[in-house]
Amino acid sequence: MIYYIPPVNLLGKGCLSELGVPIKKLNCKKALIVSDKFLVGNGTVDRVVDILKKESIESVIFYDVKPNPTVANVENALKLCQESKCDFIVSIGGGSPQDCGKAVAVLATNGGKITDYEGMHKSKHKCLPIVAIATTAGTSAEVTINYVITDESRHVKMIMVDPNTLASITVSDPDLMISKPANLTAATGMDALTHAIEAVVAKGAMDVTDSTALYAIAQTFKYLARAVKNGNDIEAREQMSYACFLNGIAFSNAGLGNVHAMAHQLGGLYDLPHGVCNAMLLSVVEEENAKHAPQKFRVIAETIGFDTKNRSDQECVDYVIKRIQELAQEVGIPKSLKELGVDNPDFELLAENSMKDACAGANPVFFDKQKLIELFKKIA
């Protein structure tokens, strides 16, 4: 068994201040900082620049990353990286800057175009060192071997699974997550829950991944609504950051499933928020998965407080699905694509592309095209 986890991980309130020591040990001279305009504007990027300066490390900033990062974003960031002669990447943000940073880092050492790396284990060489600083608790992109880039020419999200893109250092400081908007907290938090549940249900699940994923599920049900209701609730923010870290190392090793396979298509075709798409699909897909792997849902039900003794498998499944739906409603997740402005979804194309998605292979059961269309229609 190979178990992937970044070698150095800073966790907990205020841990960003500890970054200087491990970053100096990388022996790098100039960073390409990959972030977004919001984090430049609110001073988060400046805090990191100051830490780098104290260690005599130069930096340049690329902040034009879209919420669903594109091939063009990657190409522009790579150009800046090469022209500035940067020797490592510092990605600051949620999943978008993290994924863009990985793409740049792998191209810098392997060459070619990012479309060459779609799929599993495509690169030959380790990427540039990455220091991944999370500012949301949800995507877990900072700790995984996965990244997602939108090919705008095909309107498809490309899924890359590549151990060569594993970060050298990660930072999960809840102080960076304070006061994030409620809708962003909800979407990223439901993304975290999806990661954890899919990791438990996935074909590649094992005891070591279940242990972290199940704990993450429990903490998300306990703390996500609190973080959404009060963005300054530091206990809720910190516990969600731990849950995000733990579910990230779980699904990075166990795999995901058809919730993500389907959500990727909605994001690629209609440019919808990834976490929201996952949240809308989670109960729909897992209700179907439960018909084939009911024992997984007994364990999840027990984890979130259901007394499973003398209860049938179906009662356990029903409890889990109900709790997912209740949490989604409590944190304000839309119930339909129509609410997101998609009136006539292309069900045929969505289903066809879902079947090709790298995440689909980890689902406990194969969904054919008609089954996928049926499930997409449930959230239309």
C-alpha cells in the first residue's frame, strides 16, 4: 500500500507564523505566488510576502485565477514563473489557486501543455516545490495528489491524479478563514463532507483512510453550520480546518466517486461552484450507492450519532441521507440547477462526460448513461 501525505503540515490557529523555518529548509530563492484578487486585496498575500522577505526569499504574484481555473490561467501563470525564474510555488487560497499552482509546478519541470496531463499519473518528474496555504476549509487541494483544470475549449474539467504534484509544505490556519462569506463557507464545507463520505464509500477505501474520513464526517456535521452562522467562531473554523485536512488525506488515497464525476461536468459546462454542485448531488448519488454498499452507510450512521443496534441497513441509509439533506438545507445550499440559472441542462452530454471522468472509476458501482441522466434530472 502506498499512502500519500505531504511531508510537512502546519495546523491550528496562528500556524502561518511558523512557516519561516520549514520554508527556509527548501533552499529556494524566488517564489511564484499563485492566488486571487480577493486575497491580494484583503492583505493575506502581503502577510506571506513578508514571511518570505524575512527569509530573504523574493516573490512575484499571479492573482488572475478564476474560480474554476482554466488552461489560459495556467499558461499565463507559467509564463510569469519562467520569465521571473521562480524555483518554487506558493499557492494561497481555496481549491482554485491550489490547483492552478500544481499545474504550473508540474509543467515547469515536465514541459508540454497541461492538457497532456489529464488522467492518472501522467508526469515523469517531481514538480517544483509547492507551499500550499489554505484559506478555506473544504477543497483539501493543499494536501492531495489531485488537481482540476477547466479546458475552456471543450467546456470540460480535466481531472489529474499525480503524486508528483504533492505539496512540500501545507498550512491550514483557521485565522485565514475568519469572516469568509457564509455562502463560500457552506459550499466549501459541503465539499469537505462530500470528500469524506465518498472516501468511505469508494472502492479504494481501507481502514487507514476510513479512520480519518469518518472523523472528518463527524466534525463536519458538528461544526459546519456553526461556521456558516458565525464566520468569527474560531472553534468551528479550527475544527473544520482539521476535518478538511483529514478528509483530504483520506480521499487522496482512497479515491472519490460519482458525486465528483458528475459535479465536475456541471462546473465545466456551466461554470457553477464546485462545492454547491457536490452538495446538490451528494444525497442523490449516495442513495443510489447505498443499494450496492449498504454496510458503508451503517458505519457512517453510527459515526454521526445513530443507534444502529437492531436497525436495518435501510434505516441506517435513510438516516444518513436525511442528515445530509438537512445539513445542506441548514447552510443554504440550492436544491436545483434552475436556482443556479441552468434551465435546460444537456443531460446527454453531462452523462457522457461523467462516465469518462477519472473519479467515476472509484465509485462502488458503475453508473451507465441512463442512470446518470436519471440522477442529473433529480436536481434539475
